[in-house]
Amino acid sequence: MEFIMTGEKNNFSLENFENFAYSRRHEEAARELAKLLDLLNRNYGSLREGFSVKISALIDIGELDTHIVTRICAAISCLFSDPDFHLSDMGYG
């Protein structure tokens, strides 16, 4: 099951963010996280537009939001807990 809310190139992709965070590609992960935060701000906390995620067909629809938020939190925790995580000057821009 896949949820793609819009076809814009500036969408936040949970799979991309997880890949960058778990593979310790800090700059790319930080840029994806900035996209997510901007998306949440623009959509008043909603992940319905500009957000894409692939979900297993085994996930119950009632657990969907919890599943997605758990994946986001796990990737953020992985990124921020890495002792080598530092944002460059470019990462702040």
C-alpha cells in the first residue's frame, strides 16, 4: 500500500528520510527533516498533502497514523543520537 498525497518534487518521502538517517547520511537526512517540519507547518500539523509513504498491506488502517509517526520518530532518534551528527553551515540554509 502506498500513500502519495501530491506529485510535487518537494514532497517529503518517509522512505528517503529513513534511508538517509539509517545510512548516516546526515546532511541529506537533515534536509528531509526540514522538509517534514515545513510540511507540518504549512498544513497545520497534517500529513495529508505533500507526504509520501509506502505501507505494508498488513498494517491495519486503524494503526496507520501510529505506524507512520513511530517510523518518523525512530528515524529522528537515530539521526539525533548519532554522535557524528552535525549540521554544516549549508545544513542551516
